[in-house]
Amino acid sequence: MNFKMGFYKFSTTLRSSESARSLLKSKIVDKLKENKPNNSDREYYSFLKWFVGFTDAEGNFLISLDRGYIRFRFKICMHIDNLEALNIIKSKLNVGNVTIEKSKNRCSFVVQDFTEIRVLFL
């Protein structure tokens, strides 16, 4: 793997969002079957299931090419009234940043670092 300032150069096929959702759901189910989770595990996996659906409705992935490197960005953009929801997402996942654009009355949860984006898929 070749990393460069949040970019990633690779030669594998990207998955569709449906495949990514199915993969994440199967990983959650497999993890739950692996051992009996404690209450905090159940809460986290419940959050992940919710996050998968929430991302399907509100999130987007941007993949762009820059000088032979592929750049990834995950973003959820919402009205500023929903700032607390984005802060909860950030605190649960321990990745990304929450930004506020007061002039446009919106806020965003953004993950751009490739190593952090990988957390969203694992």
C-alpha cells in the first residue's frame, strides 16, 4: 500500500454501496455470534446498525483521482439543529471531524484520512 497525505494508491475493485452495507451488516452479525457481547458491545453494535441506515439516507462517499492517487471522503451534511447527532457519531466512531457553517445553517461530519475511512468499512 502506498499512502500519501490522506491519499491511497491501489489497484483493487471498489464495492457498490449495497455491497458495502451487506459486508458491514454481516461483519456485525458475525461479531455478535463470535461471543456473547456484554451490554456495552450490544449498545455499540446497535449504534453501528443505526449508523449503516443513517449513512444510507444522509451520508455520501466521494472518490476522486488526483495525480494517480485516489482520494476518499465520507461526509454527512445536515441542518445545524442536528449538530448533536453528528457529535455523537464522531464520539462513537472516534474518527473524523465535525464542522459548522453558520452562514449556511449547516454542519457536517467529515472523514478524509484513509486510515480513518477504513474504520467505516471494518
